Amino acid sequence: MNRIILTGALFLTLIAGVAMAAQAPVMLDIGANAPDFDLPGVDGKNYKLADFADSSVLVVIFTANHCPTAQAYEDRIKQIAGDYKDKGAAVVAISCNDPLAVRLDELGYSDMGDTLEEMKIRATERKFNFPYLYDGKTQGVSIAYGPVATPHVFIFNKERKLQYTGAIDNNEDPNKVKKSVARDAIEALLAGQEVTVKKVKPFGCSVKWADKRSTVQKGFADWAKEPVSVNEIDINGVREIMKNNSGKLRLVNVWATWCGPCVIEMPELVNINRMYRARAFEMVTISADNPDKKNDVLAFLKDKQVSCTNYVIKNDDRPAFVDTVDKSWQGAIPYTIIIKPGGEVLYRHEGVIEPLEVKKAIVGYLGRYYF
């Protein structure tokens, strides 16, 4: 299975003992030479500045998978790359974020984080027509250029002197764009003219420099302190849960302490809950353990930090319970179902979930953008 989001324990293991030096990159000045780079791309190749020597104009865009603003600009970046490919302007995108500096609750508008593997998936799904490079390991190239937000564009002339830096246009909502300053700069350079507007402040998500890993540690520490409880529920209560009159997208997971696959997938569900719960989303778990095992259920939930709404079913008629949850459910656990407000089923899966599929279903409903 394609497991993308790291569990809390693994995440903390990776970052434990790593000394972080606070970064204070300085944005490249107009007229400065383009810093060289040698970075891996999503296509398996490494790209250097010299690989774009034949282009009269070079457009370098620092961006990120998870950022809602950056996602809103993906189509526009593709359009720029396609429109100017045969006119002498090359576009290259660089992911500048350290994946280990991105908190789970910063991923609420995305189905993916900023690792190279996730970049490959995004580039394939979105059919990127430009090189998409990874600088998250050392962030050396990003530090040299100095982006302050994602996306942040740097446009160079034939001599690779910086002629424009900043925003792509005036609004992240494509329906409200009145001026595309990046396109104006490209057009001017291709026509051999001076770029009149050389700087426009970028707008978007802050760059996740490595020194922000401490905020990830704090997030996991804070989540570990959240209270965890479990209550008993009967068939009528289950029926009300499945009606979902909460106004939120509701994920319901049926599991048991004696179910190995249930135990395996629970950390992923906890991650998903932490990603989206700040939006119109909630998670409910229903344990199929016998009610007299309630203390064991609670102990497991506390151990896995399942700080959402948790129940244990007290009805002995298991076929009736299965039908009440979902008549399409065959009865095997784990069983995960996502219900829209009003009761319509958005997603259902019997067995261990594929996390990316679940996240895509959630984001597909909640939306990727904040506008």
C-alpha cells in the first residue's frame, strides 16, 4: 500500500536529535545572477541551470504540493509553460519546503505533503508540462534564491540576470485576476524590452524551512495530551450517526482490538483526523468489541491518541448492526465509510484503507482552496 503520511512515532523518530539552524534567506536582488542548481526531478532526472541555456527567458517558480495557494496556481503555471515553450521561455518549478517541517494540521487543503514521492504523484495526476524539482532535502537552492511564499516566481533574461521577482498575478482566485505581472515580464523580455514592473510581493503559504521542524514536534506533543474517551452506543444511536445531521463531512470507522488490520490502520486514521478536523470534518470510531471490554478499548484508543468521538457497540445483534451502518457492508472489519451531511455516502471501504484514496475523497468534497 502507498503510505504517504508518516505516523507520529516515525515522524518523531526521524526528527529526534537533529539540530536545526534557523534560516533567514535573503531574496535575490534584481540584476543578480541566477544561482546554479543540481536537483532531482519527478521524472527521475537531475536538472542543472545549464540545462535551460537554450532558452532566452528562464522562469523559476518556487512552489509546494500542500499549499492551497500553490495548488490554485498549478493550471496557470501549466498555461505559462505551454504558451511560451516554443517562444523561447522555459519554466521550472522547485519544491522548496522541508517535508519534515510541515505539520499535519497544515495539510488540511491537500491530499499530499511535500516529499519527492508525493511530488511525483501530483505531477502525474496534474500532467505537469514543466520540470518539477525537489529541494526539500537541504533547501540549499531555495536559500540561495530566497523565496518568501509559495508560489514565488523569479524571471531571468538570456544572461540569467534577475529581471522580475514576486507574484504570478494579482489574485489566487483565477476568476479575479486582472493583471498577470509574470506574463508581462516574460513578454517584455522576449520582445527585447525592459521589464517595467520588477517586483510584486508574492502571496501564499510561508516556506517551511528546516528550523520549523520544532513546530512539528510541538504539534505531536500537544496532540498526545488531548483527552480520549469512549462511550457505549446502541443501534438507534448508530442510526443517528449514519444520518449525519452534523453539517460536517463524517468519517466512521468500525474496528476492534482483536482485529489485526484495524490496529494497523488506526494511526493513519488519526493522521487523517488531525489533517482535516479544523475544517468541516469529523471522525467517529465504533468498536465492535463486547461492552465488557470497554476498558481495553479505551486503553487502546489512548495508546493511539484517538482523540475523536469513540463508541463501543452494546448491541448483540451483529447483522442488524452491520445493516444499520451500511447495507452495502458485507460485515468484515475494519470498515470505513465517509458520509456527507444529510447521509449520502461519499466513500466506503471494507478492509485496511488506502490513505491516499481516503484523503482524496475528503479533499474532493471539502475543496482545495480557501477562496
